[in-house]
Amino acid sequence: MDEQALLGLNPNADADFRQRALAYFEQLKISQDAWQVCAEALAQSIYSDDHIKFFCFQVLEHQVKFKYSELTEVQQQLIRETLITWLQAQMLNPQPEKTFIRNKAAQVFALLFVTEYLTKWPKFFFDILSVVDLNPRGVDMYLRILMAVDAELVDRDVVHTSEEARRNTLLKDTMREQCIPSLVESWYQILQNYQYNNSELTCQCLEVVGAYVSWIDLSLIANERFINMLLGHMSVEVLREEACDCLFEIVNKGMDPIDKTKLVESLCQVLQSAGLFSIDQEDDVDFLARFSKLVNGMGQALITSWTKLIKNGDMKSAQDTLQAIEAKVALMLQLLIHEDDDISSNIIGFCYDYLHILKQLSALSDQQKANVEAIMLAVMKKLTYDEEYNFENEGEDEAMFVEYRKQLKLLLDRLAQVSPELLLASVRRVFNTTLQNWQTTRFMEVEVAIRLLYMLAEALPVSHGAHFSGDVTKATALQDMMRTLVTSGVSAYQHTSVTLEFFETVVRYEKFFAVEPQHIPAVLMAFLDHRGLRHTSPKVRSRTAYLFSRFVKSLNKQMNPFIEDVLNRIQDLMELSPPENGYQALLSSDDQLFIYETAGVLIVNSEYSAERKQVLMRNLLTPLMEKFKVLLEKLMMAQDEDRQMALADCLNHAVGFASRTSKAFSNKQTVKQCGCSEVYLDCLQTFLPALSCPLQKEVLRSGVRTFLHRMIICLEEEVLPFIPSASEHMLKDCEAKDLQEFIPLINQITAKFKTQVSPFLQQMFMPLLHAIFEVLLLPAEENDQSAALEKQMLRRSYFAFLQTVTGSGMSEVIANQGAENVERVLFTVIQGAVDYPDPIAQKTCFIILSKLVELWGGKDGPVGFADFVYKHIVPACFLAPLKQTFDLADAQTVLALSECAVTLKTIHLKRGPECIQYLQQEYLPSLQVAPEIIQEFCQALQQPDAKVFKNYLKVFFQRAKP
């Protein structure tokens, strides 16, 4: 072997050596006999370096995985012998191999097992067992090999092909017949031999038992001698976690419901008599987390049995099983309320399913009602934040608690289905008690009280948030709590979690303010002062900006008395903060978007006259326009790149803010009706010069383009005079991405204004196409994936543009470009349909071709078009689907084929019998299609039902492709 290259295997080697080692590995993988060198090195223990040994196993692994069938019988025998020799050496070595080498060796054994067990090596396990006997190092390898085999056969995370799945089923069936009882016996011997003197091997063996239980005969494990041994392990500290997991797998195994109930009950009795149900005496949280998972498994197993027994009509056994379930509830509650969230989280499944049973019972016993209440109190307690939660810098622990809270929410929702009255009464009690003394209560208790009120909104579902009408008891209770919330002064609580929960809840129950509008001013003030938008925490300010916009939108007309006051109060929050003043604005630009939108909504939805609305809108937008002009001048003169970027961002924000105010308009309240057209036209005139700024083009163009999109919707034809010069600027020295983003703008104008913009389109059609072709023809590096993707997206945009033009009834835009240009455009569409393996673009191209045939394909179409149809469009309909890259199993490709069928149907519709004659006598014979198939094809094409032909065409090409 190349000793120099091997040096690079050491993780501390420098980059050149590592590169060389990688290249050497690739070389050995291709080489015919390199694996033999590696096999010899392993069998004879030539190398002591761990990385080289690992490397040798990797080469062998590659050989077995990908090139095994190429080996001769003798060579295959050599690999088997190498592995067995290596295994024998393990028992004699003074030091055991590193874990990563043992795991890799086990993987190679497992691959060989999968390849050879059914044919050449049926005694695989017996051979290994005869070598290792009860030698601890040998047993370690044997157990690792068993885990690797299980991973190959049943690992749920690995996606297997149907062929592999069939092979794995056969392997498992054969193992069950031939060797599983012997393997189980070996596990029992290992456990018995090592349970008191080698906890590591015992735990490994328990893991193997747990893994194999899912697919072997359960009676081999779920019997007295095995279960007793496992239960014995439950009281040995170093073994009990693995024993717990092993018992969990046994309980999880599918079996007859009556047998399952018996098994679970017998386990429970023994565990209980061993004192394992006394949770409060146990302080090992890691063990309790596993134990909680086991109890959860037992509970869910019993519930599955109960469901099956009810379905089978065996009411007596179902009743016994229900009693068994009820007997576990006290233990479940102890685990649910445990202060460690992992322990609590592991039992939630059982809890949830138990509530589902109660939901199905016609009446609840007093004990069951007490259980429901206990679960409810546990959920309320566990929802509470603990002291350690870091609100300013949320990390992994915090994220886990947020996830855990989501699980508790599901429990709360399920509680609401079982007993909505009880949930409402419990929440009301906790809420009222807490809010009466909120000033002296810890933040987490205040937060959870408001949180519970918030959660009721989803737990007690109603349509369209109508919580305050209908059921009087519920409506009254919620109304009382909301009144308490907004009048108690709790919004002033000095903790971000309480503040946020207050605002979230106010917005969640916005319908309350329709019933009691007198509270609106107080809540508005909370939003506007130091409790909300001016809070010291940026997180609170940011969330409040969003919630404020939702609140104002939902109240609509009820905001009328406060509009001007609110607009004055938010004025300073809307200031555009340019980079140079170093002033840290209260809100980020993303947050300011919500404030601008809110201002727009207040003005547009007000009951003011159009004149008043116009004045207010002008007051809102004029500062933006003035700032924009100043900043654009500064940008033109800026030298420093960072400063240019900062200024361009600021300009972009200004355009974005103006754009966002226009979201307030609707079909009922248009810009025209509100008298605001002039203001927005002024904005357009202010912003458009940015398009000709040579600096920071991408940022500026993108902002102005978005504004134009909005104005086309809001101002309609009033925007048209601005489009030609804007387009001219945007087409100057642009790149793929610019064009790709500019085309949707032209498509929007074309689709909306149709013939109104025909002269403009005719004028800019070829300049746009030249710009597109220029970018598409730019040479790109072969491996430059992002450049290739950009070109693909641009090609799609180009075809989408042609589709919009032809689909908007404006084919004259193309027809008037002169014969040479028309031909060039048509050829690009043919090329798009056939040459590029992109089904999305191909589909669009066939849609364009169908449309052009429909418009120009008749007897009075343009001169030469009929020829083009037969010479180019008809062949495209066959050449595209015949390509190897045209994958008929892919959904997008099938859509492209469907449009291809429409194109052929349209040609037949426009050209009639002449088309059939051409296909029968000229085109299809040129493709060497058999006469009877030609006949069949032409008959299908002439069917009046287009669907028949679409289905036929798919079959036609499936048959035609090798």
C-alpha cells in the first residue's frame, strides 16, 4: 500500500496529505485487487494505526456492497475467512480495538450476511458463535454484529427499494426458521453469565433483545425465565435503564388483546411489588424518564387492547382491561406532574389516549371525574415557566420547553372535549385568583393564568371567533375574564412574558371589544406606550407592532373616534432612520412595515371624506418622498461600498413602506374612491429615478419593481404612462436575475391591460428578447450549478412571457416583429419544447404552440405558418416525449405530455384530414412506426373526447421507449 498516502488518514494530518488519502481511497475502490491487500492487512494485523485499519474495512465494505458479484468463489471465500480470522484475533489481542473500528467491522459482517446468508453462508451465526463462545471481547463483537444485521433488515430510517424489502423479509423468515431460537438461547446465556460482572455487555445484550423482539416470536422472550431475569435487572442500578427499554419493546409488540392485558398486568404486579411505583422515593431522573416511557407503553398497550375488545364486542374483557387502565392512572399522574419535563413528556401519550377513552364513555364515574380534574391541574402547573428560563437569550433548553408546552396544549384541547364546563370553571378559578393579586404574584403564575385564557380560544372552538355570543354560560365567563384582563392593570406587569401574553390574548379575543367597546382606549394606550411599542425589550416591541396592526384591522369602524390621535402618536415610530445619524430606532424596518400598514388601514377605513383621507395619506407619505430624494442624491455621491449599501437599504425601506400603506385598499375602498391616486402617482414619480442609479442596482430595482406591481393593482391604467421609461431603465445592463424578476411585471401589465398596452409591448418586445438571449448565450463554467439554475429560471420566465402575450389575445405583438424575428421566436419555442430537459418549461412551450396553431393555423393564417406546423411543431410533439430525459413517471412531465396532446389535437382541428394524411403517409412512416400502430394513432387523434387521446398518447410513448 502507498504508505505516504496512508499518512493522510490521521485526522491531524495537513490538508494535502488528507487530499492524497482521499484520492488513494477512490483509486483502491476502482482497483480490481486492492481489497485483497486490505483483507491481508486485516487478517495478519499488519498495521497498528487505527485509521489505517478503519480504512481497510472501508475498502472491504465497498467491495462487498457494490462489487461482490464480480468476485470468484475463491475470492468470496477469502473475504469470509478474512473476517473470521480477524474475529479470532480480537480475543487474543492485549488491547481491544477502538469502538469505531468494531462498529465498522460489524457493518461489514452484516453486509456479508445480507449477501450470503440465503446462499453461501447459512451457518453465519453458528460460525461466529463457535469462534466467540463466551469470551467477553468476542461477545462484544457478536452483539455489535447482531445490531448491524438488525439495522440492515429493519431500520425504519433507511429507505429500502421494493427489491431490498422483499429480500429482507425472506432473510427474516429464514432466520426465524433456522437460527432465532439458538440466538435467543445465546442471549440468555450472555445475560446470565455477565449480569453481575460486566454491565456493559449486559446492557448491549439487552439492547439486542429489545431490537429483535419487534420481529421474532414473542414467546421466546416473554416467558418466565427471561422476564424474571429482566425484572431482576430493574433493581440493578447500572442495568435498569436498558432493562426498562427492553421491557418497553416487549410491551410494544403487537399481540392478542387479552394476552397483552395479561402480560402487562403480570409485569405491573412484579414492578409494583419491587417498589418501582413509589416515584417519590426515586431521585435518578434518567431512570425515571425511561420508566415513564415504559409506563406510557404499558398504558397505551392496554388502551389499544380495550379498543380492539370493544370493536370485537367482548364487553367483559373490555371492562377488565378498562379497570387495569384505571389502576395505572394514579401512577400516570405522579409522572405527569413530575418536576422533570422529560419524565412528564414521556407519559403524555398515555394521558391523551386515556382522555380519548373517557370521551367515548356515556357517563363518567366520580373517580373518572376526579382523574380529569387532576390531569387538568397537572397541565396548568406544568405549563408554568421555571426560574431558569432565559427569555433574553433562548437556547436549546428553552426550545425544548416550548415544544413540551405544545404537547400540554394538545392535552388541554382533549380535556376540553371530555369536559368543557370543568375546564372553563378551572381556568376561571385560577385566572380570577391570580389576577386579583397580580402585583404580589410571581411572573410565571401571572403569565400562565393569562395563557390559559388564551388557550381556551382554541380549546373551546367556535366559528369566526364568536366567543361572546351563543352559549350564555361560556360567553359570560369569557367576557368576565376579558374584562378583568383589560381593567386589572396587569398590562403594566414588569416581565416580558406577561406583557406579550396580555397583547396576544387581547388580539385573540378581539370580538370582545365589539361587545364592550368602552375598553378600546385603554388597550390602545397599552399598545402605544412603554408597555407595547415603546417597551424596553426589542422582542416585545417587534411582536407588538404585528399584533397592533391585527388589532386595528379587526376593530375596523370602532377605531373611528381614535384615528387622528393614534396617527399622531405613532408618527415618530415611522421615521425613516438613515444610516448616518447613529440613532438606534425603536423599531426595525420589518416592524415599521406593520406600523405603516396600520396607518394606511386607519385612514382608508375611516368615515372621513375623500378630501380628508387624501390629506392624511399625503401627510403620511410626503416625509418618505422627501427623505427618498435626499438619500438618492447622497447615494449618487457616496464612495464607500458599505455606505452605498446602507443608503440603498434605506431607500428600499422607504419604497417598501409606501408600498405597504397601499395594502389597506380593497375593491370596496379603491385608491380612486379614497381620492388618493395623486399621492401614489407622486410616489411613483419620486421613486422611478432610482432605476437609473448605477449604484446598488439590484436592491433599488427590486424595491421599485415591487412598488410598480402594487401600483398596477391600485392605480390601474393611471400607471401606464410610467411603464415605458421604467422598463427601459430596468432593461439596461441587467443580469439573469434582474430579467427573471422583471418579466412577471410585464406579464402582469399584459394580462391586466391587454390591447391597451399593445403598442408598448410591440415596441419593447425585441429589446426584451435581445436582453434575454444575450444573458442565455453567455458562456458559463461547466460545473457552475447556480449559473445553470439561473439560466433555467430565466428560460422559464421567457416562455411564461410568450404564453402571457399569446394567451391575452395579442399574438399581433409577435406577428408585427418582422418575418425574421418571428421565425427566431418560434424556433426558441420549438427548442424549449424539445431540447431542454425541463418539464415545466416544456409544458409552457406546448401551451404557446397550441395557442399559435389555434390563432394562425387556419387557412387564413400568416404565409408559411402551415409549413412550419408540419416541419417543426408536429415533429416536436414526437421528439420531446421520445427523449430519454422525458420521464413519464414524473408528474410535471405528464403535465407537459398532456399539453403536447392538446397541441396535436389543435393541429388536427385547424388542418383537418390534411393533418391525418401527413401523419399517415409521411411523418409516422419516417419514424418507422408499424402501419397498424399508425392507424391506431390516427383513430385516437380523431376521437372527439380529448381525454381519450391524452391517455392514448401516454401509452403510445411508453411502448415506443426502450
